[in-house]
Amino acid sequence: MKIYNTMSKRKEEFVPLEEGKVKMYVCGPTVYNFIHIGNARPMIVFDTVRRYFEYKNYDVNFVSNFTDVDDKIIKAAKAEGITEKELTDKYIKAYEDVRAGLNIEDPTYKPRVTETMPEIIDFIQALIDKGYAYEVDGDVYFRVTKVKEYGMLSGIKVEDLIAGASDRTLSVDDKKKESTTDFALWKKTNEGIQFDTPWSKGRPGWHTECVVMINKLFKDGKIDIHGGGQDLKFPHHENEIAQSMAYNGHPIANYWMHNQMINIDGEKMSKSLGNVLWAKDLIVEFGCNVFKWLMLSTHYRNPLNMTDDVIAGVRKEVSKVENATKNASLYLQVNHVPAHDYKKETVDAMVNALEDDLNTSLALTQVLDQVKVLNQVMRVREKDNDVIATEYATLVKMGDVLGFLFEGTKLSEEDIALYEQWNAYKKEKNFDEADRVRKELTERGIL
């Protein structure tokens, strides 16, 4: 597989740290509200990356975290009149519901910041001991200027950051720092959840959490792929790398992948514009397959522009797949055709599209090509049931590799008997009874 590495700014052939294994970490949500569709895009993108590797028989260790300590969480908990723990549990549950609703595989590990606090405190202390961090009035800051490689991911230069800071009014926190470029590892606080440390009662800075979790769950804190949205590249991922360079002497991951943002009718999605769309609502409105097809129809490194025309086009394409699988599934079940294996060469050809930096749009085109193949073998007068079963299994497998749910309706013996009765009434030209049974079959979702 060739991956566009944000670090090197070019496509590179994927070579794992350990043969046959893939170690992935994707930044998870700060759980203070429901997630919007922008948060859902990396969920779908990196689940697809994972499914690719699993199809290729890699052992994938996939980690995605929950940030359950944050100023936004404190504010939201106060607004809702509940504790921070009650708030974060509520929105973690909502996030898990979205994950399930989008048929996204569960991560191997789902660490929470509150459950990683001893390791975070020890990590910060180690950075102080190494001279990469310092304490001021209970706060702890990281010395950015001490890491000569700072900016290696984003291309941003420290001197430009310093120059930029000179053009604005410095905050109280900036005045406490040795340099305006330094970022907080620990914050002293009197409100919200607090943890005891040698420096103060407080909570960690956002940029420290992920690097510590990676350090805890992966040997030497090193992984193959680190993923997330484009908005995390700077400063979050850059600051992760700086801490890892200081602590481990390496930049965490061999490959950095970032998905682009989502626009609504050409405008950036934002609360100020009032165009934020919640993922949970679109799952209800679109269903899993339309939602995921929409997200995968545009290459992950390009902005996704949601318009009525785009959505209509996606609905049309998904309906082609769903109708084909539904019709074939119904035919195979009522004719008692046993399950067949899929055509590996056809599925492999689709997977080959993913090998070019996750070219999902080409992969979807190949799914639609398989729909045509299945429809053709279904239309012939002298049907070959073995061929239909094989082409059907192939289409279902292609969808499964991409994370879709295209299996068609599962019929009970009662359903099959009802369907056979409908056919019998039609042959007898008993149209009143045929219409009655057809209505019942439709209500059951069989027709």
C-alpha cells in the first residue's frame, strides 16, 4: 500500500515496524457534546484503512482515545447541571452509538485521559528531569525551542511563531512562559476535576494525553500510522512529536495521515454559521450506507463538499447496490440456493484501488461495476443459481471490506412460505389475494 505521508509530503510504500502487524493510533473526541459529521469523517476513513489491512491479513492494533478532561467539559457540565463524569459518560455513550450506527469496528483499546493520569504525571516529570519542561506557579510548560526538529510535520518555524506572538497582546499565561512558543503540559486549576501532582492540583494539557497513551500501549511509544483530521496537524500533532522527540528520540509514527474537512454548500461547517450537522441525526436521515458512501466518495485528502445534488447522487448509487443485493438475496433464499464463496480476484481488484493512498472513489466505482455484473446474471431467462450466488457473495464481500451493510433481507421460513404463496396466487391469477400478500411482503421489507 502507498500512503501519502504528511511528514514527508509524498506517497510512500507502507513497510510495517513488525512484519504482519500494523500499529495505528487515531485521535478521538473531546466528549462534551454530540459529534458532528466532521468528527465522523476520520472515524470512517481510518476504519477503512484498518479494514484494508485486515483483508490483507495483517494483525491490526487500533487505538483511539477519549479526552474526558477539558475546560469545555467543565463548562458543559455546569450548563447541564451534572458532574463531569456524568457528562463524559453520556457523550461517550453517544459516540459509541454513532460508531455502531456506522458499522465501524471497535478499537482494540479505547483509553480515557482520567484512566491514564499516573502515566501522564510520570511522563511530565520525566520531561522536567530531562530539561525539556519547567514549572511556574503550579503550571508546567514544554520548552519548544529545545527541540530543534520542531515543525517537522507542519513546516512551521519556531522563529515565525515568536515573531507572530510579538504582534499581539500577550495573555497572562504567555507572560509566565520562558517563550511564547511553549505549551502547557499541566494546568493548575481550582475548578472541575483535579489531580494531585508535585506541582499543583490540576489537570493535564491536551497535547500530552495522546503521546502518553501511545507510550503506554505501544513498545517504545512507536507506531506505524498516526491519523486524525487536518485541523490536528498543528499544533496538536506537532506538539505530540516534540514531546516524543524529547522523551523517546523519535517522532512517534512512521506514517502520518490527515483527512481534510467538510464543507456545507461550499462553506466551512461552523457553529457561528449555524450549519453544524450532528452525525447521529444524519445516521437517522441517511442510514449507514448512504452516510458512509458520501464520506468515501471524495478522497480523504480533499475537502468534502456536501450539497443537495451530491447527496442525491449518493442516494442513487447506494440504492443501486441495495436493490441488487436485496433482489439477489431474495431470489437465492426462496430458491434455497446455499451460500457460495466470493470471487477473490474481483475483490482483490477493488482492494488494489485502496492501495493507492486509499482511493475510495475508485473502489466505489468498482462496487457499482459489480452491481452491473450481478444484475446481468439475474436478468437472463435461464438463470444459473451458482453464478448468481457467487456474484452476490462477491458484491457483499466488496461492501464488507469497505464497511458497508449490503447483505439484503434475511428471510425466515415463514417469509419464504409467504413469498411462495404470492407467486402461487399470481400463477392462479387470483389477483386480490396476490395483492393482499404483496402488501404483507412489502410491510415486512421483503419486497
